[in-house]
Amino acid sequence: MLRIRVMKPEDIRFAVRLTRLEGWGIPARDFRRILRLDGRGSFIATDGRMNVGLTTTAHYGRRVAWIGNVVVKRRYRQRHIGLRLVEHAVNYLTEIRVKHIALYCFKENVSFYRRLGFVGGSGFVRLRREPDRHPVRVKVEASSKPLTLSSVLALDARGFGADRRRLFTALLREGIAWYLAYQTKYGASYVLVKKYYDMNEIGPWISFGLSRHELDLLLQAIIGESGRKPIEATCPSTNDVLLRMMERRGFHSINEGRTMYFKRIATLGRPKAIVAHGFLDKG
């Protein structure tokens, strides 16, 4: 008999194994962090005593929440288990009175989420860059002024539209993410880079007023700091100038998708300030 229950720390080993089979490479520390930020918001599907699927959520106050990591064991698919998991997550987020529920959805899954009442928002492109054999470090221009962490958090809240302070500080405290943040006389920008064992991921990247040249310098600095690891990023598909800049620096498209919202599309923060989206499973 299928049952949905709250995910517990002892389920993390199962979650890592299941997501690894999908090629996602989500480490145990990410699931531990998700549970620390909200111990009631992630769920396991069971069939008798067997764990067969999972999903996670992340919410930022009552403003917005993200659903992520929806996955079911292959031999249990086509039984509507994924549907039940997402419905359970939506019900939980509705009960705690989150205003907007969103998720990032690759194009092959759009019809699945539409059946659940999600509607499509803006598009995105998932990009990847293979490492250079001899990486070169690039410094940001001396005229740029570094930003403090408190300024970075304020910049992120303005661009994203909700407070991700707890998530950011947890990532930095664990030493698995770093950021570059600068202000010039024209504007300000920050980019956070999260480290995985097999790649680095750019995002979130928020910019207000920086020129294309200044953004390109930040991108080159990230490439240099990433060394011999591949880099991935999720960028708005409407920003042709940005996508051409990424292409010139060796990035190529590996997938496309949409931001989807439960029942109604929401306008959060300042979409035009988003250079790269944040975490695919957390917003």
C-alpha cells in the first residue's frame, strides 16, 4: 500500500542512492541541510516497508516555496507516485500558508506538472562548460568595490523577491560555496558558486546596472577560480546578450525548461536583474 510520510535523517542514504541513479549527484550534506532548514517539508513515498520515491521543498517565509528532487524508482513508475508526492508537497506548503509555490521544470516534464495544476512562467537554459587544461585566473577591475555579505543578502532579496538568508549562510558556513560581489559607480552584482565533487554551479547571479564588460569579467574570474572542474549554470532564455556571452566563454546548452507556478504565475523580485537562477531544487 502506497503511503507518503515525512522524510527523516535516516532516509538520506536512500535519497542519495536514488538521485545518483538519475545522474543528479546530490550529496548527503545537501539533504541534511534541507532537513535542517525545514524538518517537515520533504517526503518519502513507501510501498509497504520499501522506500520508492521522494520529493523536497524549500520555503522562504510565506512569500514563496520551491518543490524539487521529485524522483521515483524506475520499476515503480507509471503508478502516479510522483503525482502523489507533488500533491502532498503542495498540500503541506498550502497548510503553512505559503503564497506562491514554484518549481523549475525541464521541458520533458512540463505536461506532468500541468496535470497537477502548475502553469508555465519564463523559460531557462541549462548550460555547461568543460574545464580548461590550463585555467587562467582573472582579477576584477580595481575600480570595483567588494560588497559585504549583508549587502549581498540584500541584493539577493531584491532580485529574487524573498529572503534566502538562512540557505546562503548555511552554504557559506559549510564551506561548499563562495561568492564574488562588487559595486561600481554604475551598479552592483554578486554571483554565488556552489561546489560539488564533480563540478561547480553558478547561481544565483544577480546584477543591477553592471555593463556587459563587467559581467564578462566576473564570469572569467569564476572560470579561473573553478580550475579543472566543469561549470554549469541555469540562465533566463530571454537574455540573448547574456547567452551569447556565455557561449563565447565556452558554455553550451544541455537542456531547456520553464519556471512553473501552482495555479497562477507570480512575478517575484526583479526578473531582469537575474543573470543566472539559483538552485534547481530550492529556487
